[in-house]
Amino acid sequence: KVKKRLWIVLSLLVIVALPAGGCAKTTSKIQPAPVSEVLPAEHPTDFPENLRWLTDEEKARLIEIALNTPKAQECLEQESEYTTRLSWAALFPSSTGEGYSGYQILEYEIVAEGIPRGVVDITPEGSPEKIVSVGVTEDAEIYPCVHLHFVEPSALTVMAVIDLDAEKTVYADYYPQRRGPVLPTKTPTPRPPET
């Protein structure tokens, strides 16, 4: 959500700056307004061994493993049409010592930037407000993740987080697919009381 807002702001700045930059040369500098929200992290980055661009063969193997999860098999019995998407998952170890307490999905392209760990102060020098960036926890385990989007009748997304070295699913989940924005129902216009 925050990343989306940041992209919107940056897009608007580019749209405003392009026409102005092409018309005249200016010597004034625009100072950025102070920001007091959490932004995507820039530093430090973490490159665990398994966080890398995957080969086509590895991607195919990940999809094959994901298709063999119980929920994917169940969906395949009803419908063979599906699409796939790759991402990365940060799994948070459970405090009880077994399994995971949660996860965070990261875009596949995060490989280019690395995955930030912990809370990082990224306040620019001279800024009156502190700016922090929140990454994944220090103990998070990073794995590739496959999203299988099945169409009718199941209309489910099956997510499989896979340890590619062990060639096994370490976490799986499924959820209904979104069908677009939910439109508000029309409220009937109140009528005057009958007399």
C-alpha cells in the first residue's frame, strides 16, 4: 500500500517535471518536502544465497512442485486452466520453535535491490523529520514462491513457498481470487412519509 502510494507520487512528479524541463532551463532547486511515513528500504540490503535470478529450468521445477501440492491437485481435478506468478516469500519462524508464524510476499524483482532487514533510519541529512524503512525481521527465511491462479469453478490462488535446494514445499496457502473492485450497493432514495 505504501509502495503503491510512493509510485503514484513519483509518477506525478515525473509527469509534472517532464513538460517543465523541456520548455526552459531553470537554475532554482526544488527542495523535497519532509516525509513522515514508512518508505521502502534502501539500506541495508540482504542477499541470501537463494535470493537470485532464477533460471528457466528452476522456474519450471518450482511450478512443477507447486502443482503437486494437495490444494493445487484438488483444483486441477476441476479445472486445468491456470496462470502462474513468481515472487519471494519471507517466512517468520514461530516463537514456539516449530513452523512459521507468518509471511511477507515480496515481488520477484526484489532481487535487484536486495531485501532490507529490520528497521533502518534513512533520514536525509538536514531533514527535520525522521524517516524509517521497515524490512523483514532478522530471522526471516527467504524462499521462492509460486502463485497458481486457477479460474472457474475453483477461482482460487494456491501459493506454495518452496525450498529449491530440498525440492519441497515449506509453506502452502490458498485464498479466493479477487473479482475486481467491490462496488457499493445502491441505497434506495428515502421517500417522504405517507400522510
